[in-house]
Amino acid sequence: MTESDLSSRRPYLLRAMHEWITDNNQTPHLVIDAGIEGVVVPRQYVKDGRIVLNASHSAVVGLQIDNDFVVFQARFGGTPMSVTIPLRAVLGIYARESGEGMLFGEEDDGGRPPTGPGPQPRDEESGGRPRVSHLKVVK
């Protein structure tokens, strides 16, 4: 099997994170790049080219996350709408209550998975030991 034969990890990770967030009685929200071709969302709610959508089972009807698209029915300002999102437009998923979630990068679109953590930044003050990141994803 070559690198190009591997399927994208994004739909699998998205389905798993949606299930995990829902199983923990939290509200899954999708972060969408509304500028990607094929995205059908209410344009009046797009800000800076992105839109955040509540993807909980209580907010949408007929949620389907397949290997190419996320589709569902929802109401926006009382008006029903069919939403279609190509998987490559999904930038991340997080729980509204805790902020726990996952951001997706280009490597989640297929190809060979990384073989290791890569080079670690070195801290001169700690004798050259790798620095541990203090960064945290926040909503």
C-alpha cells in the first residue's frame, strides 16, 4: 500500500470526537471554513470566512458524517435549511461546555501518518533539554 492509497483520517476522528463529546453529555460544535467549495451553510452567520455550528442531536436532524461530507437539517433564525459540509472544510470539533476537542490539519486528509514527534525545540536555559509546551487550545 502506498501513501496515496491511505484514506483520510479526518472522518474517523470527527465521528469519534462527536461521539465522545455526546457521550459525555456535552454539546459538539463544528468549526467550518465556509470558503471551501461545496460548503452550504447560512451565509449570514459566516464571520471572517468561518462558521461554528452546533452539531448536537438536539439541534440537528439527520446528522450524517460519512467519508466525504457532513450533512444535516437545522433551523437558523427559525428557518429550516439543509447543511452540506465537505470534510476538508471541517477545521475542528469541540465541546461547548469544556472547550475540549480537536483541530484538524492537512495531515488528517490522508497520506502517511507522521512517524514520530519530530524535532523538539531546545531550551538553552535548561541545558538543552526539550521544552514542554504550555499551550492549550481554548475556544
